[in-house]
Amino acid sequence: EKAGVNMKVLAEKGVEIFFTQVFRDSFFHADMHPGNIFVDVSNPADPKYIAIDFGIVGTLAPDDQSYLARNLLAFFRRDYRQVAQLHIQSGWVPPETRVNEFEAAIRTVCEPIFERPLKDISFGHFLLRLFQTARRFNMEVQPQLVLLQKTLLNVEGLGRQLYPDLDLWSTAQPFLEDWMRKRIGPSGLIKSLQNHLPSWLEQSPEMPQLVHDALLQIRSSGPTEAQNRATLALMKEQQMRSERRWRRGFIALVLAGAALVGSQPHAGQWLADLPAWSWALLAGAAGVMLRGSR
């Protein structure tokens, strides 16, 4: 302050540096407390940070970078369903997690945050509450995210010490949106091709043999579990159809016999004169039919 440093610019630069390290460089200083930061005040209108003591650093895999950025942007838009889906897609929570329940839990935690003034909203506390909620849905601890959250809290605290009205939203959101555009836009595609093309070219001579081996393995592996289940279901259905046809035939035979007997003039006397073994056979046949219908 004595040197006339623009504290707003200094605070915003701290946030920009952090997000640049996390998303552009994927390598961030993870111990950014005031004792590890000096400021070059030779140009008070455009001060520069000088970080020291890189004893603790963090890194994020490209997938983690993408999911984290998309989570934060979805949070900006209050799209809690996407936040829930991103957690599942990233593997941070189990795939069988019910999206609707997870979304409702996230909404319950996040909505009160938006009731505060923007300058009072903390990214670090948002991530803390979000991960606490996700742990109720069996989220596995992600060490790289824990370190990131701790560092973000330090950056926020330092930034608001320098400039209490620091609005992280207006600083971070454009950065994240620009990073996402570059990642999925033409420049991102070209960069991805540049990174992967050498390995693709190196593996290309082996591709025909790999495809051939894969086809042989598929042919020799026999039916899959799903195919076996389908076959068993078909056999069971055919058996049930056969039993139904047999029962219908038996019932038709009994009804025809009853009609024939009933048409005789002395049917009652004839039935009364039937021997016991005939009645036993009829009862046995009826029992078999009833048992098969269960």
C-alpha cells in the first residue's frame, strides 16, 4: 500500500495465476500462504507475484482438469444435475449412484451459497461442501482434489486480505470458459493431434495384426454371459410353451370325454360302476396337470 500498488489488480492476478497453473500448466504451487509470496512493486499499477518454496506442489490429470472446470462452470449456471452427472462420469462416485438423489443433495448444499453477495462466495468452501456431500454417496477420496481445495482456500484468503471486495466469480468464470473453448475448439483438436500422432504412427504397423488377433479371440471365446442368459431364457420359454400346450390338450381331452359320457342315457350309473383304480388314475392325471401349472 505504501508503494501505491493497485491491490485489486494484485488480488485478481493471484487468482489468475492459480487457475493458470491448475488448468493450463497442470502443475500448481500448493503452499501459497503469505510467507511464500513476494511482490514486485517496481510498477505499482501492474504488480507481479514472486512465489518461493515449491516444497509442496500438485498436479491434475487432463480428465480431472476437464471435470473440475465443467463442475465449476455448471455451478456458476446452477446446473446441479450436470454437477451430479459429471461426478458419476468422472468415476468420483460409483456408477450406480442415483442421479436424481445426488442432484437434490447438491442443490440443498449449493443453493444457500447463492444467497450471499458474490464477493462473499468462496470457491474453496464450495468445493469442501460439495465433496462432503459426495462422500455421502460413496465418493472416494481424491488426494489431488484435496490438495487443490486447500490451495484454493489459501489463494482466496490471501486475495481477500489484499482486496476484501475481490469477486472470484468475475475473475475465474471468463478464465474457465476460455480454457474450455480452447480445449474443445480447433486449437485444442490440433494440439491433441500433435500430442497423439507420433504414438499413433508408431503403433500403426501393428494395427492389422492386433485387429486379426482380436477377431480370433472373439471367435474362440465362445458365447458371452449375456448370450448364455438369453439362450437359457429362450429354452425356459420354449419349455413353458410346451407345458401349456400339453395342459390345454389334456383339458380338451377331459372335456370331450365328459361330454361323451354325459350323452349316454345311463351315464350316472356307469360312473358309479367304475372301479376304484379308474378313479385313482383320473385323480393322478388331474394332480399331474395341476402340479405342472404351478
